[in-house]
Amino acid sequence: MTMGHLLVITPGIRAYREYLLESISRDFRVHLILTEPATWETAYTTGHTVVADPADVDELVRVARAVHAEETLDGVICWDETWIEQTAQVAAALGLPGGDRECVERCRDKYRTRAALDAGRVPQPRSVLVSGPQEALAVAGDIGYPVVVKPRALAGSFGVVRVDSPAGLVEAVEFTDASGASAPDLPTHERNILVEEFARGPEISVDSVVHRGRVTPVCIARKEVGFEPYFEETGHVVDPDDPLWSDGTLADVIVRAHAALDFTDGVTHTEIRLTPTGPKVIEVNARIGGGMIPLLNLLGGGPDLALAAADVACGRAPRLRTATGHRQVAAIRFYYPPGNDSLIADVRFEESELPEQVARCGPLAAAGDVKSPPPRGLMDGRVAYAIALAGDADSCRAALDKAGHALRVRVS
């Protein structure tokens, strides 16, 4: 197979995304579009272009056409939720795979996702779009508490809150509205809030590769959530031999969800609750998973999702190579500052105190950063991470507990 030429839009934060660039650069020539001059990224690229605003589709298309004219592009890819719609438009303008903007918008807009899944009779929590506190109160009373309040078009877990009472509902609606206002790069709507049934049970995510309509699940991660009533993702566990791989009902729900959304080419990150009545789809994201989940899959001996994502972005059948060595459980834990508005002076791990199961660890905050735990610091409040590899999930969690004790966060 010849080495392809791939356009990557906004590679993201180094700690979270460097492994993706490192992986695809072995098999693809990579040209980056960034908002700032390249630094660490240059080790993995053959060129880059800086744009003032990646939300400006006309500018992105102009840059992509210039790169394409110099050396033919085979595909365009983005793993940042903020820019996946613009990426689809660039792909469409160049006639490359992944240019179905309508499909991407159905995934980005959680209301449209719910409508498509409902039409396809895919199991999911009951969900109603509302325009304000009074309508939300009426809907929540009909569904029954607890309910979940969520924005229809933000990313990650921003603005998502579990509510147990009418008084809490009004506060949650205001919080979700404020979360949307603080994300100017993401779309907004006149009716911007969903009130949903709370789906009880553990939450998982499934990263799948889709090529010409064929859906292949590649990674199952069990999500660890904290800071109730918010849904902050504090960690993930990936077991290559998870018994869920043999769950036919789960596999059927994943395939049906993609069919309902008419998702035919690309990589998806589907979040699912394993309820007492069966799996229910929470959302389907038209991108590779975050939280270093694909890295956990790779470290545990599973296929390289980054390489597979690059393949399908170029219209090729995905290569789902697995490691030949020992397969093991991989888990990640995120750590947070001691209090709100912590001015970080230093973040480090005491290496002598780290257990041998910790394969990687590092800071997610630098000196001078101001960090807060949720809810003020949803997703952005993390100060460090650690990844453990072991024979089972409990051993991984125990090692990550010890890594937390080895973490030193100095606050000014």
C-alpha cells in the first residue's frame, strides 16, 4: 500500500493527541492546519499551515486546495469535536471521503441524533427539547425524576447535569445555558436544552470504524465518572477480553444506531448505558474517542484506531492490526487540583512511589495555569494523568490509586 497524503485539521493538545499524530505519521504524509505556529507537531508532519480561525470554512477550503494542488491529498481528518463539521465541508469541497456534512451534523446536534435514533427504533433514553425552565419543569414532571439536563450541541460532558428535584432543575437549566454561552466556537440554537430520562447502569463507550457502511467495533471502554451530579469522566478501563465483546444485543444496537444516522464512512465514538432493560444509546460522536481511550486500546494489545481512522478518511479499508505480544487491561485516571481557582506552581509524580504497573503518567497543567475541579473546571480542571497496565481492572485501579498518592501538586 502506498503512503497516503493526509490533511489533519487542528491536532489538539499535545498530552491528549500526540500519540495519534505519531501513529499515522508512520504510514501517511501529514499536512497540518493549526491556529498557532507548529512546535512539537513538526516531528510528525511534512508541512503545516496556520489559519486565524478554523471555523472559517472558506479559508480552510482555500488552504486545502492549495495543499492539494501541490501534492494530491487522499483524505482529511479531524478528531476535535469543535471542528468536525468544518472538516466534512472541506472533504466535500475536495471530493474526498467523509464529506457528508448532514451526517456529521446529525451526530453533533444531540436533538437531531435523538430524532434519527427514534425513527430507527434504536433504544435510547426518552428525550424532549425545551426552551426554558418552565417547559423543562413540565417535561421533567412527565418523565419522572431523576432526569438529565444537557445541551444539544456542546462537546464532552459540558453542561450535562443529573437533576433529582424541581428546584435543582431550574438551577441546572441555567447552568447548561451558561455552558453554551461559554463555548462560542460551537453551534447554538434558540431551543438549546434537552431534558432526558436518566438511564441507570454503568456507562461504556464503543469506538467503531465504518467503511462503506460496514460497522466494525474496535474498542470497548468502561467509563468512570465522578463529581456528581455532573458527568465528569475521571477515567476509563479498556479490557481486550471484556465479556461485552460477546454481547449480541450490544453489537446489534451499535450497528442499528449507525444505520439510523446513515453513517457510512469514518470513525465513531458511541456512548451507551447498560441499563436493566438493555443497552441504551446516549450519543454517537463522529470522531475518534477522547480521554486517550484509543491509546489504552493500543497499549493493551488492540488495533491502532488512529491508523484505521486515517485509512477510512482516505477511502481505504481499515487496517486493524493487533499486537503480537501479551494482551492486558489498560486504564487511565485523571487527577484534579485541591480547590477552585488553584494557581498551579508545579505538577509532578514522585517516581520512587509509582507502582510498576504505571506505564505512563504526566502533567496536564503547567506553572501559571489556574485550575478548578468540577463543576467550575469541567474537563478543563484536570492537572495530571496516569495509565496503568495489568492483568485485570482491579489491579489497574489499585495502581492508579497509588499513582494518585505519588502525585505532587504545588499551588501558589
